Amino acid sequence: MDFLINKQNIEEFKYRIIKKFPQLTESDLQHKDGKEEKMLKKIAQKLSMTNNQIRSVISDF
């Protein structure tokens, strides 16, 4: 089941992703409604992962 990032669960998402990747910071996880793609690209880039890889990690949430 895919974990969807939205206004209701962004804090849970931040908690889970920082727990898994402590090198991420709050500024890496800046979220604006409708800009989830941009945030995911930034996360993937910082972690040296592809967008598909980061989506796979998130889907495990």
C-alpha cells in the first residue's frame, strides 16, 4: 500500500523518514500542498537515490 503524503499526515511522514534517514533535516522536508514531487526530488537527491527508490522506501511506511 502506498503511503500518500498530504496535509493530514505530513508530520507522520517527517517522523518516519527522519527516523530512517537521520541525515535529513527539517529544511529538507519543507512541504507545501501540491509540491510533494519537489520535496521527494530534494530528498532523493540528498540521499543519492532515484525518485523510484525513494518512492519504494516511502511505500514501506
